[in-house]
Amino acid sequence: MVMIKDRIGKAGVQLSYMIYDLSLIVNTRWWRWLTCWFGGCTGVHVAYRIDRFFYLLLGQSWGVIRIAFFPFFLFWRVLSTKYEIHYMADIGKGLRILHPSLGVVINGNAIIGDHLILTGGNCIGGKKKLNRGDIWIGNHVSLGANAVVLGPIQIGNQVTIGAGAVVVDNFEDGVTVAGVPARIVRRSTGDQEDSEIQQ
């Protein structure tokens, strides 16, 4: 009984996250609640959160049961946009996808904190076979257009990843990285920022 309540509680959090994610899209403009359903971003949020809701509720059996709902997910994907966010990926609240038509891919072994911002054309995946948690991304991380993160990897909080960057190394909190492979171009230290571009 305790296990069932725990599953229901964890699954229910995904619905609250979905509402929070959509509220960021609406951004205090009430009329956007009427129009946001026609944008691809809304479809991605709803599909991922509902998919994860049932996974947390039903456990590993959802992978089998989900086959029966394949036509629904296929239809929803056609209506929304190009994305592949695995239901096993653990993503916190505040997920934002600014240009979903560019495509988004997130590996099922990823554990990601709150307020992830994806500009579009982003892939969070692996260079090899991954285990759960091999991709760990903190809170308030943003990826520029076409930026790629390849695990196993750990990225701290408040990290900005430049457009087109390929991240294959671990990075601590409060840095801006860019390039292929990505390297630190700016480090935030409290109220000051030390630029490493000139070094």
C-alpha cells in the first residue's frame, strides 16, 4: 500500500510539473491559454509529462503497455513537432523548448534539474552505452541552438552552453562553455565574471 501511494505521489508530481511548464509558455498572459495548444512546444511538454506520469505510476510494465498507445503518441507527435524525449529521462520542472521545430532528443538515462532551457536542435545523449545517471545536469542550464551534450557527463548548476557546442567533459557551476569540443569561455564568481576568452 505504501509503495502504491509513493508511486501515485511521484507520478502526480509530473502533472504539476506539466502545469508549471505550460504556465511558463503562457507567461501571465491569460489569452495564451487559448493559443498555446497550437504550438509545437505545448505538444512536447504534454506528451513527455503524460508518458512519464504513466511510467512512474506503472513502473517497467509501462514499456509493454505503452505499445497499445503507440497510435496516440504517433498522432500526437505529428501534431506537435520533432522530438524524442524518453519517458525514463528524469527532468525537473520548468523545462522550456524555445524552438521545438528544430528538434530535441534526450536520452532515457539522463537526470536533469529544474529550469532546463533548450533553444532547439539539441541532443542530450551518449558516446556509448549509458547507465542510469551517467548524464547528470544541474538546475538552470541552457543550451544554445544545435548544442550537443554527450555522456557520461556531469554539468553543474547555472551553466550556459553556446550554440553549436559539443560538450564531452564535466563542468562545474556557473560557467559558460562554447566550441567543439566545448571549453570554458566565461566563469561566474559571485557578482564578477572572469572572461577566459583572452587567455
